[in-house]
Amino acid sequence: LMQNLTPKELSSYLKHVDVEPLFLDIRRSSEAVICCLENAEFVPVRTCSMDLFDCEQNQEIVVICQYGMRSVVVARSLEEQGYKCVINLTGGMNAWRKAMPL
């Protein structure tokens, strides 16, 4: 099932994983210039398709948007496509930037 994690929960979680997840940043390019996560795959939501990635269905995926609403839709879609480890960043990069200054 999809997990919804706050920025602090995600940051804490990432400290304990053996394999870094795929960070899927679905924001528009105008949003992405404000701040971004290192190693994130930038794929605007309009063009978002997992066919673009060489990604196993058990690969952990963290879906990121600006406010956490579009990412929920994409995360649910990924689950419907059979991806088993999907995380939505609650509040998106807006919340990340406030809670976890880069």
C-alpha cells in the first residue's frame, strides 16, 4: 500500500534504507527550479509514464510534487500498475523546503 510520509518522516526513513529509492519529481519545470532533491528523476506529470524508466515493480518509488496533491494521484496510479513500494511526500516540496532546509 502507498505510504504518505511527511518530510521529517521521509528523512528519518531514508537514513535506514539499504537501497535508495527512485525519487520521481513530477513538478513542472518552473516549480523545480525553486528547490529540488538531489538524484531525483524529473518527469513532469503530463509526461509521467513508468515506461520511461527501467524500474522493477518492487523498486521503492518516492513521488514528489509541489504541494503533495498531484503526487497522490500518480502514486495511486503506480500502485494500480502493480508497483508495490510507493511513497507520497505529504505536502510536497513546499513542505520539504519548510521542514528540511536544503
